[in-house]
Amino acid sequence: MFKLLLFDFSKTEDWSDWETVNDGVMGGNSGSNLESSTGGNAIFRGSVSLENNGGFASLRYQFAPKDIQGYKKAFILLKGDGKTYKFRMKSSINDKASYTYTFETTVGWQTVEVPLKEMEPVFRGEKLELPNFSADMIEEIRFLIANKKAEDFRLEINKIELK
């Protein structure tokens, strides 16, 4: 099976469909932004605050439905900061549940391998009593940091693809 490229920051100039969504939607004070590295990669950086019931920052990409039948894993080429992040998918932007996979980063470049069938259903950070991810279509991917502590973060992302 061929690779399905979801996004390559270093080869795509238009990032306008990517947006940061932080805990301010619930009254929190966390902040984040998306900027370009000198190599053209995305840098998702900011500060997570626990004030006012806060505690998360995220970077979201919504797109026209993509058929992912037959794909088993997501591969994300990124440069981390040693912190824990979550990669999420939604089969439809109208779904309440997201499917999430937690991964640890190193302080250098790495390829994070996400087995799709291991992505667990969550809503507002709580695991749902539903089967793990098994959709044939996706319309959203997201990176999230929510480690229940106040911290600065920096995640450099090159590309996301399915195989």
C-alpha cells in the first residue's frame, strides 16, 4: 500500500487550515502558537497553565474527508522536547469523541509510529467506553499537550503520513 500524506510542513506553504485551540475555550490561561522553523517545519510552542481550570494546548488541522481504508499506522516525523504529547484523530469533525494516542518525545528528531487500532476514544480528556479507532475516513488530526502540570513546550513537526 502507498503512503497517504496528511501534511508535510516543509513542502507546503499554506498552513491556514491549522489552528491552535487552547484551554481558553474553557476559561484557562494556556497559550500557544504555530510558527515556521528555518528549515520550513512547523513549530508548535507555548505554555500550559493550570490556572482557572486550564491545562492544555493543542494544534488542530481539519480537512475534507480522507479515505484511510487499509492504512494501519500514522508516522509523524518530529523533533520533541522530552515531554509527553497526544496525537488525535476524528473520523468526522462533528463527532464528540476523538481517538488519541499518547507518545513520549526525545530531544532530537524521531519518527513516532501510531498504530491506529490502539487509538482510544476520549471526550474532554476522559476515556469513553467505546471500541478503539476503526474508522474508514478522517477529517481531523490534532496534537495536544495536557500533562497536568504548568510547563513550556516546543514541538517541531515535519510531516504526518499514513502507511
